[in-house]
Amino acid sequence: MQFSSEQHLDDAVLEREFTLGEIPGILWTPASAPAPLILISPPPLGLRKMYPRLVARARQAAADGFATATIELPGSGDRPRLPDGEQALADMRRAMEAGEPVSDEIIDALILPLVDKAVPEWQAALDALLALPEIGGPVGYSGGVISLGTRLAVVEPRISAAVLFAGSFIPRAMFEEARQVSIPLHVLLQWDDEGNDRQAALDLFDAFGSKEKTLTANMGGHTGVPEHAGEAAAQFFVRHLK
């Protein structure tokens, strides 16, 4: 992990950009250290585009005593596009514009290669982050691409709790993986999300094997998550990581 820049935000949060090999990322740490860590996984739209939302979440987490980190997902930002991802994305958009259902084959091609590549990268980032003296345990995960969070919850024992955003397509294989998840979960669902299969999200929540799991559903579209829903997710981490 190589740090390339740093700045102090006006609320005593230190923001540092880094690269992990060729993967860009950002680390935010509060004044209190060592601090528990929350991994913030962005949607596959690029860190630059998502920065205002990411830094707002990082500041909220710092106020609660958490460090946060994010990395650019495969195929996003300035990273090379995934070989089959662009075609799958075009097929998905074409189906949606025609008012047709997005097929399982398109969903698999769009999501599974991203999950397969992103999970080891997140694990490598976690190795590097936990080696820093200002970072302690435990570790939480918060993010969209719910299949990515599901896979990490299964394979990464250092993650103790997760907030998952139900706003992306779900491959069939994820329902079996969900049964293996055992950590506490807090799932956010926008009831009127135009790009999300609501029933699939509900079925995935039902499949999660966790003894403690909470589903918070709010009216509104994809970007209309109300402020109180974010506050509830923040309190979830305070309960489980402090």
C-alpha cells in the first residue's frame, strides 16, 4: 500500500489516497486511534463520481469513532473494463429499455465476474489496512452490489458485521452462498427502486443464514435512501463493532 496524498478535513478526519498495486483507494481515519474499521464498497460508478457520498459516510463513521476505507472496483473509474462486463451491461440496458425482463444469463455475466475479481482485492486491502498502527479491529463492511457483500461475508472471517444495500441484480448462485452467511446483517431496501428486482432482494434476505438480520425498507427510488435509514445503519455498527 502506497499513500499518494493526504489532507485534514475540517472535522478532524485525516483523508489519505493510496494505491494497492494498481488499485486506487481512500482511507479516512479519526483523531482517536487505533480505530475499528468499516470497509465502504462503492457502486461500480467510479470513486471520483461517488466521492461526495463516500466522504459523507466516512465523516459520519469518524464521528462514531470508526476508520473507513474504500477501493475502486474492477472495471470502474480508470481501471480496465472487465472483458464481458461491457457486453452484459449493454444487454441489460437493451432489455430494460425494451421493457423485457433481464435474463439470468445477463445477470450472471454482469455480476459474477465482478464479484470473483473484487473479493480477493478487498481481502488484500484488508491485509494492508490492518497492518497500519492506526487501524484496529473489529471490521465491518458496508456497500452496494449486494452479491459482493454476500461473498465477502462468507469467505472473510475478519468481517464481523455488514450493512448491505439491496439495489443490484442478484445471480442465482448467490442464494446458496447467502445460506452460509452467519454474521449480523442490516439490509437496506428501497421499495420503488426502478432498477432492482424487489422480490429477489426479499428472497435473498430470507436466505441469509444469520441469526441476527434486519431488513429496513423505505418508499422511494434507488437514490432516495432517507437520512434516518443511514442513521440506523450507523447505530448497527456502533452496536457490533464497539
